Amino acid sequence: QVQLVESGGGLVQPGGSLRLSCAASRNIFRIYTMGWYRQAPGKQRELVASITSGGSTNYADSVKDRFTISRDNAKNTVYLQMNSLKPEDTAVYYCNRARPIATMGDYWGQGTQVTVSS
């Protein structure tokens, strides 16, 4: 059974930081490259960062050099450190497998809301 539980979102001022966490069930975490997605109001869900089981990372251009993805294989947890946040980072953030990319037909957790506003 797949479980994905995201946490750590909140309201932050522009330029601030947040750290998101995602506890995943072992059956998905151990097999797949994991990623963080986000969905802003009126927009499609997009993959912003991914990390392989070996620790190789990849980022969307919009978050490169500001966000850092990491994983703790012992805890089946993936993290997203977000620095220098901008209002356009406002979205609901989700974690899921990233390779193959997760689709809207797959299981998703509840996500965590990130709001960047002064």
C-alpha cells in the first residue's frame, strides 16, 4: 500500500526559507527516484526536483540554486529545503515518484501548502 505524507509548509515572507518533509511507504521509496511536485492555482502540477536512490539530483530551472532535495533512506523520507522563496513559489507541494513521472491517475498524498507573501 502506497502512503505519502507531506508536511512543513506554511506562510513565509519573500526571501524566507522552509523545509518540507515527505514520509513515504517503503514500497515506493526504495524502488523509485523520488521527487517534489507543486501545483499553483489554475496551473498544472509540475515536477520541481528529483533525487535518485543514489543521491543524484535534478531541478527545474525555476528553482535551481534555491531549492535542495535530499533523502534519508533509513527513514523512507525525502526533504525539500527551499531558500530565497518568491511569491511565484506559492503552491501546494507534493512528493511522489519522479521516474517514471507520476500522473494525476496515480496515488497522491494531501500535499502541503506553501504561501510566500508579505
